[in-house]
Amino acid sequence: MKNTEFCKICNNPVTNPICAKCNTKHFLLWMNKHNLSLKKRHYLLDYIKKNLFFESENNDNCIICNSETIGICSYCFYSKIENILDRLKIAEDIKEDFLQIFNYELFSDESFSLDNPDITCN
């Protein structure tokens, strides 16, 4: 029986095991297509390096690079970045693109909420 790996931030099981390095690479690719100032780019990257890379006792490797272990879930990774984008007062259209591309809020819509009694699994 396989052990469940847990996120160091939210303590929930990691269901999409992508490491911080791969998430950062995807974020950098996204950031490069937007007109963010160099100062904001450096701030974002510095924040990611200092706050979103964790030593991990988890055994699962990243499903993309297969070399890094998973410290935090992608939800927490992108949620923390969204908070920083808010703090940096990033333009709303850029933030909307971020949310559309990374779509970490899988259950933000009430109709898809796990707590919705109208949804049943057959």
C-alpha cells in the first residue's frame, strides 16, 4: 500500500505531484509573456525561492521532472503567488490570465463544491 504524500502548507494529500522547480518554470514561462517590471519579476522570484521551496520527507517524485520530491501542492504554490500578485497590484487582466492558466481553484464555483449536497457520485 502506497503512503499518501502531504503538503507542508495545507497538510492535504498531494494529488498532482509537481515539484516547486517545475511549478516555478511554468510560472516563469507565463510571466515572460506579460509586461511586468523587472523589479516585480525579481520580487516574485525571490519570494518563490524563499517561501515555496521546502525540504520534503515525501517519497514521490515530480511527475514532470521525476527528480525532485514534492514539498507543497500546486494549489498552495499558486495560491501564494496570487496573493503576491495582489500585493504588487498587478493589472486585473494579467491576474485573470494567471487564474485561467493555472486554474488552481478547482472548486471555487459553488455548483462544483465538494460540500454541495446536490452532487452525487455514481
